[in-house]
Amino acid sequence: MSTRLSLDPAYLLDAIPAADLERAMARAREARETLLRRDGAGGEFLGWMDLPRDAPAERERILTAAQRIADSSDVLVVVGIGGSYLGARAVIDACAPQLAGNGLRVVYAGHHLSGRYLSGLLSSLSDARVSVNVISKSGTTTEPALAFRVIKTWMEARYGRAGAAQRITATTDRARGALRELAGTEGYETFVIPDDVGGRFSVLTPVGLLPIAAAGIDISALLDGADLERERALVADAADNPALHYAAIRQALRESGKAVEILASFHPELQQVCEWWKQLYGESEGKNGIGLFPASVCDTTDLHSLGQFIQDGSRNLFETFLTVAGEDMDTDVPVMDGDADGLNYLAGRNFSWINAQALHATALAHREGGTPNMTITIPALDAHSVGQLLYFFEAAVAFSGYAQGVNPFDQPGVEAYKRNMFALLGKPGFEDAAAALRAKDAQR
Ligand code: PA5
């Protein structure tokens, strides 16, 4: 069995004229050159390219903090939003079920504004030993800052101020921001998000590594996997470079009129990887009025809900299947006396084999229906494979974004709702914006 991530474009290439793909590939190669020269747009945010950095002291500190959290807690609450929580959640969901388990449960807060969720979460923790990792690069993002205010108060009521401080870890900017200041005042242990790594590219920094390590996942294997893919993505020629290929195919499909890419996982454990991918691709490419809309489904579940649309609805879609070559745990289909459900023809088969046939059948059917598709396969649901997948997607979106002619490392569009929200919430300094909104509303 291969130990490397692979990309199979079998059900797609006849959808793209060879000359178009060749042109897109040439642009992807140029994009990689720009990236390697570090002189393209957003060049100050290329720190992710060098991850994993050789930082043994930091890795040691992460492992020590993670062990302390695991030993002293039943639950770790990760407080963060967007790039400050999606990566950790993706890796933990993908890898944790196969672990013997260190017993630590990781839960999430600060990723939306539901007060009902937050109060329910805290009520559910009344008998648990709790630690908290609050993560915010800016230190000022409203959702995690509000959630952390509530959780900090709860922790202090539970453990006292000094006791709570020993159970709270903050991951934030080296020097700036409200969280950095608060962590200093309260004496929390802190980890740094490097200046040159943007939120959605930060999973291989302490942002992701601390909660992932606390969950008992081998971060050295994760980083080794990422490093392996890094060497291939940044160096290998197109013939042996799935990231370059993926970037070129996506751009060729976009130029042919496709508007939506659906990442379709055939494993529920990878659903959060799809969520992480949506942020990475949506924020990196959706700007200047162009870009592929990144959607996701989890199959075969969603074949029974969105399958009809993907087979037969608007033809502006293409699909990228995400699957796993080998399962470490599986279930065999037993023989049933009398064969009442007519499934004895599958007796002795395991679910992985059946799932693989379902993917193959879906790829054929959707291609016939006008939804071209390709398949990314990772070797296993383990840290090394997921590390490869993370770097593959990061490199590919950088190639693809530059090839598309945008800066893949900024996200100016996310500020618009924030300005309106601050105005409506009455934040000091937003009085004029609030008056302008009221005037607009009055005209409706
Ligand atoms: O990609 C990004 O930059 C964003 O999604 C951020 O990660 C998200 O808004 C959280 O920001 P912060 O870490 O500053 O709280």
C-alpha cells in the first residue's frame, strides 16, 4: 500500500481540452515560481511554507503543556474561530477515533454566537476537570473574546483565579492584542502564532499543535507527513506533483465555466477537514468578483440528500472526492439465515470495500451526469497521512490563487459584516457607521 497521498483525475480529464489543461498547468508552475521567489502578493504571509519549522524547544514546550492538560483534565475547551480552531478540529476528528485514547475530550467554543450552546456546554462540564486553550491571533475577535469572558468567569468561580490561571493556556500574537495583555496580567502560559502565518494556514503552528497533542495525537508524525508533502509540492515536477496538478485542474475547470467545487468525503472522520478546506479555499480565492465556491458533502450520507442535485441539477459543479486507502478498523457483513434483506451476496465483505465500490459508482454516475470529478486518496486515517493532506491543500491553494490572479493570503471581505455588527452593537468609535446603517434601513 502506498504511503503517499495521490490524486486520480480519471473521471475528469475528458472534461478539459488538453491544451486548456496545459495552459493552466503552465500558470500553476509560474505561480509556484512566484511563491518560491517570495515576491508575489501577500509575500509577508508565507511562513506556512516553511512549516514544520525546526523548532525543537517549542515542540517540547507544546508536548509538556499537552501532557499537563491531558493528565489534569477530562475536557479541554478550545476557544477560537475560523483559522484559530478549524485546523485542530479537523485533525482531532480525523485521527482521534483510531487512538487507544488518552481519555481527554476536546470541545469547542467561541466559534459562533449561540448563548444557548455556551450555557449548555458549561452545564455539561459540571462534573469534569476542565482546561481551556483560548486561541486568537488578533486577540480582538468578538466571538472567541465574548465566549472566553464567560468561560474565564466560570473557571474562576470553579477553581479560583490562581487555579484557573494554571488551567488556561493562551495562543496569540507575540506582542500585540488584548489576549496577549490579558494573558500577561493573569499569568497564563502562552504560545505564539508567528507574524508571517495567516489564520487559515496556522494549523501546524501552536494554534493546531497544542490541542492536537493534548488529544493524544502524534504531532511529530503530523509534521513529518506535512514535511514529506512539502518537499514534493514545492520541488517536484508536474508529472509527480499532485498539488500542482490539482491547482491546474481547478483553474481549467473554473475557466470552462464551473463555479462550485464540492469536496466529497467518503469518511465521516474527514468532515471537519472539509470545513477547514472550505475556509482555506473560500478566503484564499473568493475575491475580486471571481473564485470557485467551496462546498462540501459527506458521502454516502449526502448522496441521499444532495446526490440528486449533483447528478442532475445546475451543471456548474465539479467534485473532488476525498478517501482513505486503508482502514485500521472495519466491520464485516455477517451471513443472515434466510437472507431476508437480500444482502447475503455481500456476506464476508467489509464496509471499506463496499464504501470503495460506492465511491467508484458515484464517480461514474456523476461524470455521466455532467459533474466531472477527481479523487484524492490518503493512505490512512492517521496523523502522518493527515499531515500530508494539510500541506497538499495549503500548497495547492497558493498555486491556484496566484494562477487565478488574486492574493491568496488576505481576506479583506471578512471585515464588511464586522463593521456593521460593531455599529449595531454600539461599539465605541462606530457611531457614524451606526447612523449610516439606520439611514439605509429607513430608505427600505
Ligand atoms: O483566516 C483568518 O485569518 C480568519 O479566519 C481568522 O483565523 C479568524 O477570524 C480568527 O481570527 P483571530 O485568530 O484573530 O481571532
